[in-house]
Amino acid sequence: MTWTKSRATRRMFLGGAGALVALPALEWFHAREARSDELDSGAPLRFLVYFLPNGRVPGNWIPPEQGADFSFPFTLAPLAALKADLLCLSNLDHVAGRQATGTGDHAKGTGTILNSAPFPNGNLHGDISFDQLLVQRLKPKTRFASLQWGAGEPMACDFAASCSYTQAISWAGPQQPLAPTISPLTAFNQLFAGTDEGSTTEEQERRRQSLASVLDYVLDDADHFQKKLGKSDQAKLDEYLTSVRELEKRITEPAGESCDSGPAPAAGLDYEHRVYAFNDLIVLALRCNQTQVLTFMIENGLSGRTHDFVQSYGGHHALTHGGAGVAPELARLEEWEAKMAADVATKLKNAIDIDGTSVLDNTAMLLLPDMGMGGSHDHTNLAPVLVGKCGGALVPGKAIHYPATQLPLGNLYVSLLHAFDVNQDTFGIDGVAPLAGLTG
């Protein structure tokens, strides 16, 4: 098809563009520039959130000691082998969780945990989350600007609050929650474009070539069309075409020779094995530099899931309100979630990065509970754990109990902005300064 003045209507061009953007894996991508430190060292910095719902029992999670000589309570113990890579923090005040005026403490805690933006009612509000701000500022040159995954399934929402507040932690901006992919097989196919369940290597290659042909066809016609536009429209179209050419690379190129995907996860996995499958995919996505920013929700906020595979038979949320009689069940559940986080961190530590260090050394992995004590819906004693060195910017191997006056959670995100060499001293409603003791 050749564009002519009579035929090249705006509707026709946008119709063709609509067909293009409907192809798989095109969301949230723009042309990006590499950071100078990545070009110098050859190793990208990565940010990973491992979200933990329904709070943590402080006595089972927070080390009783401060400094480098700290011990591991029961539910933190799965991370003991990674002691030199840990920053165990406590007594952070989740101001946005307290100030949200909507209904449901779990919506207040989960829905604001990564953006420090309280919502005024149960309707959709929100604001940009830290991971998405990092994407904006760092402009990572990866196939995926960021990924959002989760092992939970759609469930009851928290009173009258929007379901997004308990089922998403990443926000592109106000009223723009980024719902996580909840199927490991879908996530696998998202990572390895052209891969389909049950398809052979030859069939995958034919699909890639087919996608490339479609994109070439559209780009060729658009290039001809561009010559007929004014300067202003040419500039706008050129920006669009640049992003499309980058998208072509995402769609049609395999992940790379050094990143063998291995077999696809099976469809219909039970919850336990779904989490293990996601763990492997998280490591694969970061190690293969498919993305540098990834959030994973091991379960949704307000989760009522039972974990009978670890002899925890009550629903998670109910256990947090069940008192001493079910405390051992809750402890076993929280211990298992820490074990899953340790599984990811250990695999990242064992993966060698392109600069010869471990992938974990170039990662800031944030184990992020949505509140302190779940039974009392405590938003004043958050105890996140940082794992990794973020390229040497973080100085791990210690526990830090912040003062009883309680520093805001937003200050943690300011510290992480500095760790990623982003020149910004505020975040959300409460981040006003970096926390002491995290960076060198």
C-alpha cells in the first residue's frame, strides 16, 4: 500500500498504529538512554520489591539487637545465610497509611506502601510509586521498562475501597495502578517473545519472523507518510516511530544467547509451586537484563489464603487476628514467605553479573511488609529489609532500630533514590531526607 494525500487520512494512520500497539508486550515502553555508570561499569543497577501482606509479627521478625552483631528471630531466620547482605530496619512510620481516609486498613497499608500517597476515600486515587519514578529517572535501556508480577488471585476487596489498593502496589501515576501478571506461564511468554506453550523452536522462530514482517510493513508505510507532513507533525511522528522500532526489537529478538529460558512453567500450578516458578522468573528477568525494575506480590493485601503445605491451616488474614491459639500457624506462614524471599536473594547472589560480581551486589531488593503487627493494623512500626548492595551504594550487614519518634517510610525511598544516583531529596508526602546508616 502506498500513501497518497487523498488516502492518508488521520483515521487510516491511527488505525494502522492501533493494530501495531495491539501486539503483545508493547505497554509502557519508550526509547531510553543508558546511564553513564552503567556504560562505565557494564553492570546495570536493579530494583526488586518482594511484597509481604498482612504485616509481620515484630517479635518474630525484627532482630532484638542493633548493629552488625544481630540475631535472627524465627520468621527472619531463613535469611540468616545472607546476613552480610541485609539491612534490617524497624520503627518506620507509614504516614500515608495512617493518613489515608478511605475504608479498610489493608487498603490503606497496601495501596500506599510504595507511593507514600494517602487516598482521600475508597475510590481510585493513588500516585506514582517509587519503582515507576525510578523508571522515569533512570530510563533503563531494557526490553521492559518494568515488570509487575504477583502470585495472588482476584479476591474480595477491603470494605468499600477500590480493589486496586489491595491487589496492586505499582502505580504509573494518579489513578493508574499497574495490575500484576499472576500466571507464571504468562510471565514467561512475556519475557520470551515468540514463545508459546507447547510450541517448537521452529514455530517460535516463525512467529518472530511474522511479527517482524508486520512491523516492517507498517514502518515502511509510515516512513513514506512522514515525508508528507509538516515539521511539527514530522517531529511527533519521528518520536513515535523511534519507539516503534525499539518495540520491534523487544518483540522479535530472543532474550540472548547467555539467557536460556529453560522450559516454560506448567499451566495451572498450585499456589506454592506458582511462587517458586515466579521466583525463578524473577531471577531470570534480572540476570538476563530483561528489566531492571520489578515488583512482586507474594500475595495480595488482606490475603485470606491458607498455607496447609506448611501446616498453617487458617486463612492468613484471620490468623493475624486469631490470638495466641493460632500464633504458631501464623509464624510458620510468615517463615515460609521469608524462605521464598531468601530463595530469590540466594539465586541472585549465586548469579554472576557481567562485571564479575554477583547480580545481588548490583541489586537493591526490598522485602516490604504492608504494616507492622497485622492484628492491630499497625502503620507506625514498619520493618522492611533491604538485601543487596546496589552497586556498592548500600552498606549492608546490620540491623537499625530507628528512634521512637519514628522516621517516615518515605525517607527510605529518598535513601534509595540516592543509592541509584538520582538527585532528588523528597518522595511522596513524607519523604524529606535520607535515612541514616544505609549508604556509604
